[in-house]
Amino acid sequence: MDHERIAVLAHEKFPDRAKTALGVLRYGDQDVRAVLDRDRAGDSVSDHVPDVADAPIVASFDEAHAAAEGALDALYIGIAPIGGGFDESWRSDVEAAIEAGCDVVSGLHYFLNEDEELAALAAERGVELVDVREPADDLTVATGASGDVDADVLLTVGTDCSVGKMTASLEIVAAARERGIDAAFVPTGQTGIMIAGWGNPIDRVVSDFTAGAVEEMLVEVGDDHDLLVVEGQGSIVHPAYSAVTCGILHGSMADGLVLCHAAGREVVHGYESFDLPPLADYVDLYEDLAAPVREASVVAGAVNTKDVADDDAAAEAVAAFADETGVPATDPVRHGADAVVDAALDAGLGAGDAADADSEVAGEGAAE
Amino acid sequence: MDHERIAVLAHEKFPDRAKTALGVLRYGDQDVRAVLDRDRAGDSVSDHVPDVADAPIVASFDEAHAAAEGALDALYIGIAPIGGGFDESWRSDVEAAIEAGCDVVSGLHYFLNEDEELAALAAERGVELVDVREPADDLTVATGASGDVDADVLLTVGTDCSVGKMTASLEIVAAARERGIDAAFVPTGQTGIMIAGWGNPIDRVVSDFTAGAVEEMLVEVGDDHDLLVVEGQGSIVHPAYSAVTCGILHGSMADGLVLCHAAGREVVHGYESFDLPPLADYVDLYEDLAAPVREASVVAGAVNTKDVADDDAAAEAVAAFADETGVPATDPVRHGADAVVDAALDAGLGAGDAADADSEVAGEGAAE
């Protein structure tokens, strides 16, 4: 996947219910030339999201293509309905994109490549349908090779699912790059993969290959950077998703951990009969579990204060988290991720070393 | 899978390198009428394995069929070459079995159903090719329902892979049944599935469904028994396989854990640069990780002394394990699993309750 100029489909959901579209706008290297949302056609992205590059919001792919003067490479599906299905109201846009010679990139459960009409049309027009949830078929078990890469590895781990691990990871990478650190984001879920343009969807691989699919990515890019920030998934105490969390922890052989938490969350999201343990317990659990494979300390916390009333309450939530866990904390969205970068540097992570100095000019892109 | 009379293929490897064949002979409910091993044709099973029902060893399926007077239901592939491939020298036996109207059951990585010749022949003869490593396609994420089943749940967990968790589980079930406890084995790997005749191959499912695939089994059989013994996989500190271990731990919502260890093992099998942590650390790790989903104590240890010099050394190894971990221990193969059953009962597991007393006559088989 290597798309320079794209349109993002977000019908009826932009911006608040279009997580992927927002992620690509905010963190992607792609140039978003238009957003498709038939409910907001005529508006601009900047009317709704102030802090990203502006683009027109249009009603259809054809309008997007016209707005971009025919220069689009791809259409990204930037929303996911519950269940991950394909909404038939999108079909004309997807077909128009294929007809126009654009790739179509999707993180849906529904695979575009298994849709006979779309697959036939894509074959005819010579474009690619990219289903980012479809794992590569050459993945295998981990060997322990993640421990050998040149880069230091920081992993975001969570107190629960949906606490902002992907966003924290991307903010940390951005803050590190601001400081001149050669940092790269290692995606593990479909949204992260669409933003980064590469990656293995760890939650979809064969369970025995969970750690191996992480290792494959680290080996791929680990010698080209000084700091890798691996996007964590789930939580180590999640009744359903802990396997993926554990595989990422051991597969990444992380040097440092960033504990991510949603302020105010007290029970497992969607599994409300399960209480979250005390924050300090998470620090012990993650560190104790990591240690036999690779010693790793929780170096900082990322507290998601999206649902907190105001800045004062957010500052209080962050301070309380730092107090409970004993590590520096920040809300990377509200306050930036500098505190995490500082903590990582204090722990000796991401500074590179003299031997690496000459290779700092290496490109930041990862092949897939 | 419901086969009463079977032949087991173990060419050139019976008994020492035929783990599945031995497991089926020792623990399966099936009546093994013949073992195929062309190197030992003419011998009897009892010449090599004293403590199981006897059967002739023959050179081919046709000889097995003749020896069983045509009464066979199925041929089980009882060996697995490194890599899990299909040895072409077995093809004539598999074809003969299909021709004779027998199902063929295999735990190989190589799926018989994807072999066009065998699949066509099986379709023609109306028999089933059962690839036990192929997960069902209706698995999904866990919901936490394992916590609601009537049975108490005991899970074997390991200090490493290949320490004897399946064997320990089967011995615990056998010892519990001897004591009149309505116990059942819940398999999680291909050998266990072939022995039990049902089950989900947890290491092959989509990683997000790891816990869910365990839960599906517990919900299936958990109200029909007083004690379920779940076969663990891997180890929680394994560089490659910990994801599967963690998913089974949380997916089973075990009430008690049995820590399995191979005496003398000091480094991870196949990953020798990784040291095993102290035994007592495993107790803390497994208990601390289980607790947020379901409180579970390590109630006993199962020490595999296969590679220990003699009975005295074995007794010493078991005693040392008990001393280090603080729980009762045994080698379930050398000394039986009674000590584990005692420890489980002491912990209040497996005794059923008054309300269950009437249902103890329920069948022990599980449908699949």
C-alpha cells in the first residue's frame, strides 16, 4: 500500500463516528483530497475538525475525483458499521473508484476481494482491493528475533480495550519526531494499518502466530529506526482479548511500556460484570509477565480524558493516574506526548547510539 | 466424530515416536483393532506397550481391515512428521480405508480435505475426512459464559510447552472417575481432540477468538459434568506461544490450576536462550493473571519425570517441586494423579453439589 492522494469514505458518520477517517486525516502520510459524506456535502473538513489539513466534503466518489482533478490513487473506507459489514449504499462509490483506476482500501470484516462483482471489476481495471484485516499467508511462530533489532521498542498496553492505545502510539511517534528522534509507528489493528499503510492485523492471525506476526513487523523495520512504538491491543486482563495482548507483549519484546487508560473507566468495556483491577496492579502484571521474555518497565502513562468534563478535571485525572502508578503521565491528545518521550529518553530508549548516527538518514517508510 | 472401532496409522514410529497413537491407545474411548507400522508388522501392541488393550501390528490398512473382520469405522493418522506434512507412503493405506468405507481422522497441518484425490474419493464413497486442526468457522469472541457452567473447572498450565499437560489432564480425569467424580476432559490440541473425539484446536483459531473457542467447549459440556479438566497449551512466559496460553486461562475461567513441569527443564524448549523463571514465580504469574477475570489458585503440581534416571530421582524431583511451589505434587504417569484429585477436592472442586446428585448418571460423551 503506497497511496499519495486519497479520498476517504465516511458517509453519514463524519467526523465523530468515523474513527478511521479521522485517524488517516490526523496521522496518515497520505494527502486526503476529499471526504465522502452525503450528509455533510458542501462543508469542509475544517468546519468539523480544526487541526488537520483541509479538504472538501463531497457526496460521491465522482465529486471527489473531480475535486481532486482526477489525481486520486485510492479510496479508503473510513468508517466501520457495527459488525463490520459492507453498506450497499457505498457500492456505487466503490465501483466509481475502481472504474477511475483507484485502489480501494478497507478494514471491514467483509472482504472486498470476496465480493465477486467488485473483484471482477478490480481485475478488469487492474486496481487492487486491499482488505487490511486479511492476514498475510506466510506468517509463522515467533523465534525471539524481535530482541535483536537495532531500535528500542516502546509498546502501548492498556487497562482495557478502547482506551486510546493507537492514538497514544501515534502521538508518541509524532512527539518523538518533533524532538529529532527517528521513530516509527508499528500498527497492529486495521485502523492503524490504514493510517500507516502497512502492517499485520494481529487480532486476525492464527493464534499460534500472534507473537510471530508482531515479530515479523519488528524485524521488517527495526533496523531502520531508533525507536519503534508498537500499537497495543486489548488488555492483559480482558475476558476475551487478553490472548492478543499477551502475544503482542512477548512478540514485541518491548524495552518499555506505556500504560494507557480511559479516565473514569471502572469496568471492562462491553463486559461490565468484570471490574478493572487497581491501576498499580496493571504495572506489576505487565512487568512481571514481560520479564521472563524481556525485562520491560512501565515508563509512563497515557490517560484518555476525552470523557472528562473540563481541563481541570482532566489534569486531576492525569495527576491521580501518575500518583497511583508511580510513573509520569499525560493525556497525549489534550496535553501532547512529550512527557512520554521524556520518560522514554530517561529510561534510555530512543536515543540511538553512536554507531547508529550515520544511518539516521534512512527512510522512515516501511515496505509491505 | 464418533468412531467405535478404529485402526491407527503409525508407520515406522510405533510406539516411541507415535504420540497420538499412544494417546488414543491409552486414553481414547475408541476400540483400537490394529496399529499400522510396517517396521513392526507381526508384533503385538503388548510387545511394546504393556498397559493398554492389545491389538495386532500390521503392515497395511488392508491387513488391519482383515484382522478386524471388516468392522472398522475409521483410520486415525497416529503420527506427525516434523512440519506436519503428509507422507506419500501413507497414501495407499488412506485410500484403502476410504475404499472400505472408513472415515479418516488426521491432526496433520496438511489437510486431507484439501488433497483433491482423497477428497474426491471420500465424496464418492460417502465417508468423512476429519482434519482436526481445521477450526470450526462459527467461532467468535468470548462473552464470559464459562463462569456460568455448573462444573468446576481445572486447567493444566505449564512452565513450558511439551511438559505433559495433555497427559496430566487425561490422568486427572481418569483418577477422578475412579473416585466416582463425573469428570470430563476438554481438549485444546490436535492429539487431545483425536483422543476425545471432539474439541476446538485452540492454537489454530483466529487470535481474537482464542478465549471464545475455549468458552464454546465449556458451554457445550459444562452443565453435564461436575469437573472439567481443560488441557492447557504452551506457557505464559513462552516467547511464541503465550498468547494461546493466556487465552485458555481467561477463556476457561478456571477455578483451579495444575502447574505442569518437566523435571530438569531449565530453558524454554526450542528457545534455549530464554531461561525458565523460578517455579514459585509461575504460581504468582498464573494466579495474578487469572484473578481479574476469575480467582484461581494453583492447587497442585504435575511433574513429568520421564527423563529422570530412576524412581528415587523422580521422587526427589517431585518433592523438590512441591517444596518450591508450596503445593502437593505428583508425576501423574509414574505415581498416578490421585494427589491432584485430592488437592482439587480439598479446594472444593469436583464434588458436585446436592442439586447435581440426580444428574450424575448423565452420559460422559460430548457431542461435536
